[in-house]
Amino acid sequence: MKKNKVGLAALVGVGAFALYTVATLPPAPPVVPPVPSVIQVPNVPELTAYDMPTGHVPVSNEPYQSTYRSVSLSDLADRNLTTGVYAGTPYWKQREQWFKDHYYDTLAARKVWAPGTSPETHKRGDKVTWKSEPIPQYVPPPCDQPQPTGYDAEGCRYVNQLFTDVAATDPAKAQEMRDQARRGRDVWYKGTFGNQDENYLLQSRVVGKDHMNYPWLDTRTRSERFTKWGLINDPDCSEGDASTNWYDKCQDPHSSGVLGYRKYYADPIKDKDGKVVYNPQTAAYSKDEIAKNKRFIIGHPCVQCHVGFDPTNPPENPNEPTWTNLTATIGNQHIVQPDAFFLGAPESSPARQVLKGGRLGTIDTSLVASDWMNNPGTQNNIMDFHNKRIFSHEMKDPVTGKISTANTRHVLKGAEDSVGEHLALIRVYVNIGMCTEECWTPNFAYPGRMIGRGTEQSPLRIMQCAAECDPWNYADAKMDDLAAFLITGGPTYLMASKDKDGKAGTDFIDTKVVPKGREVFAQECATCHSTKMAPANIRNDKIALGKFYEGHVFGKEDYWTMEYSEAERNDPKFIARYLSKDAAGKLRPNQFAEKGVFGQDWLGNDERTPFNIIGTNFCRALHDNHNKGHIWEEFSSETYKNSPSPGSVPRVLNRMIPFIGGMKVGEKKVEGGPGYLRNISLLSVWATAPFMHNNAIGEVTYLADGSPDFTVAGRIKQFENSFAELMTSDNPKDGKHRPQKISLTTEDTKITAREDMQGLLKIPVKKGTPVANIASVNPHSPLFMGCGDIVENNGHQFGVDLSKEDKYALREFLKLM
């Protein structure tokens, strides 16, 4: 999430090859060590007074306006909806009880350096000379007691409203389900697993240690954190003062004051003789301590990207939300990510300029393990994942090497994480910094190498990672709990919303045209955006599609009657064919009467569709980090890696080469797995505009104070302008067409011909240069662009030719979803 598709530019015609040397090869990819018969457990420091929370918060039973699901892992197992073949490595399975006993102790970790070594002496690729040690955290009490923080009280409120049906017949079982979901929520909000090292060790090599800091940690920025950066303040914190060293005052002392950023004391600073000259736990405040990361280091749990304002219940003040205003799984559509990591660097730095190429609410997840393609994308909207389609893939167990057939869901934009949720989840933790130096960096291309080993990625090996980086095992032992929490995430419905001014969500929908919009959706959209799959032989027959989807409810059961006209609902044939009476005599749509919440349409079929059919910016579809021989090889199935080629793309000369840059020279065949984008869900689409994987279709609107408009009215305005752009031709030759969007540098900058931005030759880049020109070139293969597509809002021309009336009806129907 941070680095280095920068410093990539004009290697031809400017003598830049002189920057590269081959004298010292990088280390070979690590060899997997044998599993020892006895695996040592790490030292666990004692909790101190600093670690203890300060609140005494009662647990509320206020109902939610958003929808959450009482779905458990056992529900998935009963329906054969479990996925993957991976069950964990011996490195933690042999200590399974120890990890249960030290669950909260192992949510965070730090390096304990060997004598004579430190972050100052460690260089990229050096051998592991440190041990990992947990950073202990308090264990929250049971939910029948007051809680030590508002966060904990909210967690109890959340899980207490789940599994009420189970509790009616088996209270003990319901409590087990609630406890597991609560633990998973704590992993989502607090689990960092040593990932602070990515920034303080790896990223600091790129931008310099003096620039790798978080200026917004200063409590005096609290009143503008969302307005300026899209950051969400922790509701359990308040503005601090001199007594808190100008950090926020928080009930949980490990909270930085911003959700998704956890603070831990830095190591003491020592002089050359080993004498402590700065003790972060006792030192007086100094004005440079944030800029120099002296007192605290910051780890990053998953909610840094995924927590956002609940669209159904927006806050009065976006810089002072309460827990009732937040949802952990929708994704923060307003965050300036990952620029928030680099605010210590000048705005003209190449890192800042490349990161500005991503729109609000997007992040290029291949920035660190670079695929050399500028492809920022939205965070996954985690809703009703229990209803995502299941696919059967051949996959290799990374522990045994055995290949077998198993279920998987498609998760990433191109469905690359295709080996089950357990590995898909833990890969994210590696991608945000866990085990960076032990498992990840040694497999990157080596900066400055043009010949031999180190010019390409090599695969991360899971067994080696678990052997050399115990935080992998800290996380690995918790992924089932995390999955148990995430599958309880559900949609946010406009019909259940209320704006900050009290206006009801129902006032934003023209319900009279919804039945017509449903007909249009069934004929025009459902073949891609429904989990009820139409037979292939009718997918181009709109009349047949309309008949196929008769009686099917696309939206929530509570609102199903709005999808059909009164005449349809009262038709005896309709009732006989599509409705059933429950035990109380109430008529229900068959899909819900038979399957309950598992009858909900996920509004996407998750099929991988070739990029050239969708027509959107294809750089994300070309993402190849999951290919054989690449960094994430063990996180994609054999079926994925053997996908048929979807076609070819133009081979474009490096656009930074004078005179000839940008010329098309032949074509490149896309193969090895990439080239596809999955058909996403439209659940809560009213709340998550702008559209497409890169948020490029439509625009964010802003309030008078400069905040992105987070209100219900604002989301509707953004949805409607995005829908209008989506329904417009992308052909510049048409009389009415979308304006082409290309992200440009906002300042003059200078880059080098290496991905780590080091080197003597500084190449000037003028303000107004397309960001992709410098972010989509592989410095180890600099003649051609990694991806030559720079227009960000092309494609998805489905429905463009609909009548004005049909477009309007379709728009209003989608607001109901």
C-alpha cells in the first residue's frame, strides 16, 4: 500500500542504464527450513498500566439501521460452502492451545533485535537476526458486564443482536457463535501483527526516514482529519493537550485517535555506546517527535481501509462520529489512501505525485509488490459474502504440495485470490506489511538490477514465511474467527436510512417506477449482476430473460412488494407460482421461504469476464502478481493460473521516451491467469458511487467546508451523477459522450530510473504529465509500458442505448437494492 511504482521513467536515450550494476546479486529466494520437533514459544511481556483501558461503558441494545446477518461458519459447513484446502502450517498448529491462551497478546508484534543489530544497521535482503515478540493487549470482559471502551461496548451491541434464533433453543451455542464473531471483529480492528515494519523499514528506504511519518497524529489536527484526508476519528478519543504530549486522549491507549492506526511505543534510542538517550515511555515532549517517529510506531489493522460511515445513519459532524455512525465492512469511500502515509514528504515528491493518481476511496494494492501497472481500485464492499457464488478449482496445498479440487470464492477484482478465504485473508495482512523483511522483500525484484537473479519477482513461500516470521502464525491462528465476523456483514438499504437532517431515505426513491426498473434490470443487467444464473442460450434474448426472472426478488425481502406492481402481486397465478405461506400464514417469496438469508440475491454472479468485453481501463485486469513465478503464486489456484487467454493488448513504447514514446509496436498476449474482471455485486450501490473498480465513473461531491459529502443526500447525488455518466457513450466521436479522465501530476517532480527512487540521474517530470506515464513502467524492462491504457473512465457500455424512461426506472430500482 505504499511504495514504488515511481522512479520508472526514461531509461532509453538518457544514459540511465549507467545507474545499474551487477556486481552484487541479491540473496536467492529463501529455502524452506524443516519443521523442528519442538517449536519455541515467544516471550510475552507483561501488560503495563499504559496498556490498560480507562472506560466503563454500558452495552447498548439499540437496534441497527444497517442489516447484519446471523450466519456462522457452521452454517457454511452445513451447506458445503466452505472453501480452500489450507488448514494452517505446523508452526502454529503445534501450539494451537498456546495461541488460544494468548489470543489478545498476539494481535500485535515487534522485533527484538540481536545484540549489535538494529533497524539502523539492517539493510534490504539481510538475513533474519531478530526474534518476534508479542505486544500484549487487554482481554475484554464478557458482554454481560460494562466494557472498558466504547469500542468494546459496540462490539457487544453488535454480536448480541446476532443469532437470536439460535439463542432461543440453544443459548450456549449462540454464545459460542457470538464470541467467535466478537474475536474476529477485534482482529479486524486491532490486528497489526508487526506490520509497522513495512513503513519504518521498507518504505523509509524509498522516501527517507525523515518523511515516513504521520503528521495527522498531532491531536491538533483532530477537527479536520476527515475533512482533509478522509480519516475517521476514533469515537473513544478526544483532543489531547500538553499532558498527552499532543496526542489524542483515548480510552484504549493503543489507539492513535484514528481508526485503523494503532500506536505502540518505539524502541529506546541509544548512543554508539548503547546508552539510552531517549526513552519514549518517559521522555518529555519534543516538537520533532512525530516527524522523527521517536515516541510511537504505527501499525495498520484492516479497518484503515474498510471502516466507513454507515450510509443509513451519517454523523452530524464527520470529524466527531459516534460508534452508531460507523460500519466496519463497507469500505472507506472517502479516504485519501495511501497518501496519508507519506504526508511527511513534500507534495512534489514522486511518491506523493504517483499516489495522487488514485481517486478517493481507492488504493493500488500492488504498489509494494509492484506489478508495474498503475491500477488503483476500491476496497471490497464486504456484504452478504455467504451468498457469493462458489467455484470449483484445482489448488495446491502449500504445506503438503498436494493438488486437489476444492471450493473457492472470487475475492479480488480479477478473482486472483482463488484458494479459499483463509489464505485470501492472511495474504492481505502480508500485503499491508506483516512479515515484510522476512517473507516479502527478499522476493521482490532488486532495485537497480538489470541482469540475472533479482530482475523479477519470486514467489513468497508460505512454509518459509511461517518458519522465519512468527507473526504469520499469530495471524494464521485467527483467520477463522475473522471470517466468522466478516460473514455477518450485510447491506445498507436506502429505505432504512435517515439523513443527518432527519430526512427519511424513502424520500429519495420514486417507488412508482421501481417495478418498471426491475423489468429493465432483469433484461439488461441480471445476466452479470444476479446470483441466479440464466442459461447461456437465453442470455441475449431479453424476452426470455424477462420470463426467466419472473417472480425472483433481487432486493431485500422486506421490500419485495415494491419490485412488483399491484396487479402482479394479486395475480393468482403469480401467487401460486412464486409465493409460499410460512408457519404464521404469511406469504413469502419462495427463495426466502426456502432458504432464509441464503435466498438473498448477491446481485453479482462473480464470473470472470474478459477485460475486452467490459471495456474499462484494463490495467487492473492485467495484474499478474498471482501468476506462476510471481510473488503471490501460492495464493492462486492452478485453475486460475491455467485460465485461457482472453486476448492481446497493444505493446506500447515507454511514454517517457522522447519522440517515440507512446507508439504501438505489435501486441502482447495476456496469459497465465490475468485479463479478467469479476462481475461485482450491486448491493448498496446507491451508497458506494462513484462506479467501477477505480471510482472513475461519476464524481464525489463536497460540502461547503471541503469535506466529501457523506450524507444520504450527498450519496444520492453522487449515485445519480455516476449513473448518468455510466449510461453515456465513452466514444469521443459521439455527440454526447463522457469526458475522458486521466489523472495528471499536480506538481513538477523528478524521478530516477529505479523503483526505489535512488540513483544519481534525476529525470524531470512536468506538472500535468499523466501519472500512468511514470507509474506503469517496469524499470527492469523499461522499453515498453507495463500497461498502456491511461483513460480511466472508459467501458461498461451496457445500457447506454436505453430510452430515457428506462434509464430513469432502472436508476430508481437500483436505489432499492
